[in-house]
Amino acid sequence: IPNPAKADLKNVDLKKHTAVKLNYLNEPVGFIPPNSFLRTDWRKQQKSTAAIRHKLIQTAELFFGDPYYWGGRSAYNPGLKSITTGTDCSGLVNLVYRVVGLDIPRDAQEQWMKCKKINPAELLPGDLVFISVANNPQKMGHVMIYSNGDFLIEAPQTNDVVHKISFQERVGLTLKELPNGTALKNNSSVFF
């Protein structure tokens, strides 16, 4: 079992804070909403894969409306003036997985390299969907979390916010119309 993300909650009144500092392996990694903390060691409860996937989606939804911030991996906290908070696409994925105790790489390319490749019909909530860099299908430039049905959760780009979006809105095709490696109009490709 990978080392989980931890926060020192001994002296923190979760009702008064909009974000709590998150440490991983004794290093500060960002801030997350206090209502996303697990009150017990959730992983020790022998949760089913479906329960873990459900918690991944619940956690990702806590970030809806948070601004995109390139290189970021913390919940948005407008009260912190000395630190810019927010998340980028791979930071969102990394943080969401860490909250439920799953340690995955930080960058989209490394996440892609570590993922099991699947067919679109096999997608389950919490699985990752990647978009390659234009004209380079071997280099992933964006990652999203599959939610359910035809929907994804993503931190899209600068001047935008974390949100839920359909495949149709995001890539111009429905999930059923997307075989693995489908080329998009901007010369990038979608991978599962």
C-alpha cells in the first residue's frame, strides 16, 4: 500500500478553515478542502473497488469551481494572499488519488506511462483519459478523470475552472464514437 497523504489536524478547527495544508512524506504539497479529510484510515476498511472509485469522484467534485493554476496541486483558497492556490490537470488527478490513499505520478505523461491501457468501453468512474500534445501522440499534455456516462472531470486551462464536461463538448465526439487513439481536429489524440 502506498504512503497516504497526511495532514496534521491536531490543532486545526476544520469548521473555520477553507483549506488545510497537506503534507506528503513530511513535505508540504498543497492545500485541500477540510471536508475531504477521512476521519478514519479509510483504506483499512477494506473498501471495494467500486467504493474507492466513488470516493475518487466525490473528492474530484470538491474542486469544482477552483481556478486552473499551472503546476498547482491544492484547493483554491482566496484567503491565502502569500500563496497562489489552485490546480492543473495532472495536479488535480494526483491530489484526488492521494486523498484516497493511492500514490500516482504528478505529471500527465508519467501518469500515462504508469496506467494500464484500456478500451473506451471498459472505462469506469475514476479512470483516466488523456489527450496528447498536437502532432505528437506519444506525449500526453492533458489528463482528465472519467466520471460516468459521457462525462469527464478536468482542470482545463488558464482562465478556466475545474468542472465536469461531456466528451462531446471536450473533444467533439461522444464516448461511443471514440476508439483509443482517435485523432482530434487540433492534431492531438485521445487515449484511455
